[in-house]
Amino acid sequence: KNIIIRTKNTKSLHNLNKKERTNELKQSFKVINGNIIKGKKIVIYDDIITTGCTVKEISAELKKYDPEKIYVIAYARSIKKKVYLSDRNLNQKLIRKLIFQI
């Protein structure tokens, strides 16, 4: 069940550095019904974590409503090293599920 919504349209983030992404995402999310979060375990699903700015902004909004824990699950995370599709070993490490706790 979705408990958070995007409140402003942001420009594309893929060409922005971490500081620019952080500024662009400020006040971009809002919890719909904070009462159902208190004391609950919350899971955030993201496709790709690049700098972590989106997850941090969403987590900050969720923390206002006192959840027990917040978990993040992502399909992949970016790395600084350039990866080519033909390099199977690097891709197996790059494209994996990541679970971490905030």
C-alpha cells in the first residue's frame, strides 16, 4: 500500500550531482496517512539507487511519523566504475537486490 506521494515534479536527476539532486528533491514527498506508520516496519522499493538522495528524502519524511524501522530494497545500485554489458562478472555484482536499513 502506498503511504507516500510525490508533491512536486522534479527535473530529471540523471545528469545532476549529489548536491544538485538533494536540492531538487527537497520537499518533494508527503506522507498520505501518518497514523498508519507509527510503530510499523516500512519498506521502500526503488529500482536503482544512484546517490541515495531520493531514499534519504523519503526516509526523512517517513521518520516524522515514528516508524519502528525503515528498510530499503533496490534492484540495483550505481557504481562509479564504467560497466560494459559484455562484462558478465561485473554485471552480476552490479545488478542484484540490495537490502539495507536506514
